[in-house]
Amino acid sequence: MMILKPFAVKKTLFFLLCFWFNVSLLGQNLVPNFGFNQNTDCPTTGDQVDFCTGWSKYCTSGFTPDYFNACAPANTMSVPNSFFIYQPDHRNCGGYMGLVTWSQTVANEREHIGVQLGQTLVIGQKYYLSFYTVRGGFNDNSDNPSNNIGMRLSTVSHTTSNPAPINNFAHLRSATIISDTVNWTRVSGSIVADSAYQYLMVGNFFDDANTDTTTLNCGSCINYLSYYLIDDVCISTDSSLCNGGIDALPCTASIEEYDIKNQFSFYPNPANDFVTIISNLEKTFDIELYNAVGKLLYAEENVNAKNLKLDISQYNNGLLFVKINSQNNQFMYKLLKQ
């Protein structure tokens, strides 16, 4: 356990403005490739979730879930124009996923996708969750509006041979039926982690008896299934990030930089006296602590410790900021002193 040593240095207004700017843009989203734009190959047909970097299929379906990316040829699995839907993505990053959440012909037919989080959730820490969704709106009007599209955390990964459970539980879901086929809807909420969750799943985890649907009334409507698109998935200790702030994050943030940033977690946050900074980084790093007016409170170079115990008891209540430099990358984090 390491106690950091204090000293103070005045910072300019320019530095303070830049500091706030970087914090707002670099909020910590624990979901890798949250906008589905990074890929290993361009999808050309359904059931190619694995082409989306980091994501995989957590269900038994042999035809979908579907991965859509703007790199694909038009009228295949492209964005916005695929062979069966037209839908721009949420914020022009070029990718999204498609999931069946209910079927008229197959009992409890569900499609799920999953990803390993950038860091393990800390038990007792509050996290904010959100995602954007829109009903697929097939050209032949075959999909019903339904509810329960949501997110579920897990301590284990799932596969096609060990699919995600359908047992009427989700950490976040839309209890209301989502009918819109044009505008993306944000579904958001919060939890206090009760387990050291490492994986995220997206889909409908409720069975047919606990899922509501709306029957479409039109000459060509066949009410065959429910199909929803997913984009910009968020898990963070920063409430603003998962409540619209994700729109400010760059589409092309490098995976390397993202992985380094997510090697750090802070517990508890908010805190009264001490904050433990947990590092999973194998290399050394430099760390600095600032108050809300840009005054440097602590600094340490070449830190090589997994747990740093930071004493904040002597500081005024309010926001504190941690700056970490590692491998030529700089990251900002927010702490709350109570």
C-alpha cells in the first residue's frame, strides 16, 4: 500500500479549461467498442457478430444476431441501407447490432450478444448503465413492438453452447414497449454492484409470459417477431456519460488507449477520508491529484503499485480530479469528496 506525498502548484486558467474539456470528452465507459464501429472484417450476411471487435454471440440462434457496419456493400449488412432495413446509426459512427427479442413461432426465442468489460466492477460501487435502441421496422412489416430489451451483467461469459439465461431478470430493461422505427431511444438506469461482474450481455432476458408485445394492424403485417437495433452501450461511474454524454466521445478512440485507461478504478467514490486507486496496469505510471480550481494537491512519478491509498480527508468537499500518465497517454478521472 502506498501513501502519496502532497505539494501544491498554481495552475493557469488555460490549464483549467483544458482539464475540464478533457474530462468531459474522456469519461470512462467500461464497455469496449461500445458503438460497434471497430471490426475485424466487414459483415456480408447475418450471424457475424464475431466480426465486431470484442463482441460475440451469447445465444443458440443459427441465423442471427446481426452485425451491421458501413464498410459492408450496400444492400447487404451495411449502414444505413441493408438488404432488409434502412436505419442510420445513432451518431454516425458506422455500426450497430440487431437482435430478435420475441418470436411468434418459437417459444422464448431470444438473441443475446456479450462482451468482456474493460475492468471488473467493484462490489458496493454505484454504476450507471444505458444503451440506445430502435425497432428494426422490416420492409415487410413483420416485426412487433415489444418491451424488455435490456442489459444484464455476469461473472462468467456465455456461448452458443452455454447461452445467456432467460429467467426474468435484467440489470436494466425497457419495461415499456418501444415502437419507434426512426428515432433512437435511450434506455438508462443505475445499479450498485453486488458481484464482481466481468461481462455484459444485451437482449431480452424475460420469457414469453413476462414479455408484452403490440399487434401491428395493416394489410401486410404478419406479426412474426420483434427485432431491435442496439448502439452506444454504456457502463460508467460517471452519470453524465451514460445519460447523453456518450455522444461527445470520439468514434475512433484507439483500443490500445481505451484498454490503458480502463486499467484504473477508484473505490469508494464518493469518499470521505481515503480513496483506493486500483491499478491493473503492468507498467509504471505518473499520477496527479487536483482540486476543482486546478490546484495540484498530490503527485507521484513512476508508480508501480496495484493499490494506492490516497488520503483526501484534509480537502474541502466537492470534485477532485486525478490525472494519470502512462505509455505516452494521459487520462482524467473524477472523484467526489463528501
